[in-house]
Amino acid sequence: MCQIHLRKLVGISLVCFGAGILLSFLLPGYFLAFLEAAAVISAGLLLLGRSH
């Protein structure tokens, strides 16, 4: 079961990495910086809001 989660995590990571490279060619730098900051903030909020 743990291997399924790892496989899904690696797949999602690869898709996000590829999308980031593609967007770096299409969008200006300041917009990419804004998107990155928004992604980091939202990930932080999701981790802080997660109840264990």
C-alpha cells in the first residue's frame, strides 16, 4: 500500500515539474514568481490546517 502512495507522489511531482518547465518558457518571470509564492503559501496553509 505504501508503494502505491509513493508511485502516485512521484507521478504528481513529475507532472508539476514538467508543467513548471513548460510555463517558464511561456510566462514572464514576475508572473512565475507570483505563482510560486501562491503555491508555497497554499501548501503551507494545507499543512498547517491538516489535523493528525
